[in-house]
Amino acid sequence: MSTRPPDYDRVMELLAGRALNDLDSAESAELDNLLARMTPAQASSMQHEQSQLNGLTGATLAAWSDANAKPGISPALRAKILAQSVFAQVGATQTMPLKSGSAPVAMRLREKFAWLSAAAAIALAVFAWNRPLHPAASEPAWQARAQLVKDADSQVVAWSATEDPDAKGVSGDIVWNANQQRGFMRFKGLAANDPRLAQYQLWIFDKGREGEFPVDGGVFDINSASKDPETGDLVVPITPKLAVRDPALFAVTMEIPGGVVVTKKERLLLLAKAEEPK
């Protein structure tokens, strides 16, 4: 049975708009309503599509966001990518010739997403060509968390357990840095999950974003967490699907394998409410 929803084309257009941060409040509400009406299988399929679009956007931005980044892209190639990319367009609607000699056609930014795909392919190819044969090992999450906590712009909020049986005795906290768009979850006493049956999923309620639905902070398995050798605490990096500007609340739920697009909050385990600035 197909998992494609009846309004697939419209949903994909809106998902592309969300990945490009190009939705107005009415369109954002429309997308949330369409996602909420989907079956679990359809919602899971759409979450995969959103992840692909978000990843594509991030990969392309990374290709030219820093001219001094290593591995880098030559100025000529970066200019070529920019010239063909949707990010070279400054308005929500632009005119663009479909092919040489044809008349310009007005198109919305999200409808140019295919151009972004081509640009990302070039960027990723360049990264592959320039990647070191023996890349340096990344630091463990528990160590990266310790460094992030020292940043004055980071906020650390303690977890509060709900009445769910799997939340009993669980403690820890979450650290988030809006400037770096980076954060980590720390747990003590959170039970291991069987990823074949269920996975944990983080949700971030962002005051700076339209709509009532939270940002997907990523699914995770506790057995894959980084273990602090001194405290035994388990640390998991946050992988939000969208930029988080002003988080008000963090929540951890138990969901089906792969997670969901919109949680029903049937298994809400942990909450962390950010403090209001003084």
C-alpha cells in the first residue's frame, strides 16, 4: 500500500517552503494541518522527505557559507554555484528563463528547489574530492557538551520527569546555544530502547516560529549515546530539522522507529522549560 498522501504535491511544495524558511503563517498552518491528518505511515514518509530537503539545504549552504572553510571551494566554482542556486535570488518571487532564449517566467522561491538540488550535487562532489583520506576523529559528545556549557550564550535547563513509567528516576539536562545552533541532551537513568520497536524523539517549542507544532529535534537511541567516563551520564547531540531561534520548552517522547512528523504525545517522558530572561 502506498504511503503517499492525497495532497502529496501540495505537501511537498510546502515542505520545500519550510526548508527554505519561505512559508507565511497561513501556509505554515496549512502544512501542519495536512501533516496532522496523515496516517502514521504517511507521516513517517513525509518526515523522511522533510529530512532530505533540510539536509539538501544545509549541505548547499555549507558549500559556500565560509570562503575559508576547509575543505573549500574555489572562488570560480562558488560563484558558479551561487549563480545557479535559489540562494542567489533575493525575493520570494523572481523571474527566471526556463531555457536559453525563452521568456522569463515568474516562480516562487520554493519552486526553484530543483536548482538547489543541482547546486548541492556540485557542492557535495567538491567536498568528496577535497575530503582528507584520514579525517581526524571528532570529539565525543560528552566532551563537546562540556565545552558548550562554558559558552556564556548557552542555556542549560534540567529535565522534569512525567508520570510515564519509563521516566521514573530519570534526571539530567539539556544545553542549547542559539548562536551556534547546537546543543546536547544529558541523561541519567533513561532506559535503553529497542530501535526496532521504538525510538526516543526530541521536540523543541520555539517562540520565534509560527504555528503551534514544535520543531523536530531528532530521534535517538540511548544505547548509541556518548558516555561520560567520570559521571556515567549519557549525552546525545541535538539534531533539529529547522533553525531554533528562541526555545521555550523541550520535550522527549517515545515514538515509532524513525520518529514522527507530528507527535500525539501519547508517550511523553521528559520536559525542560527554558527560563524567561531576567
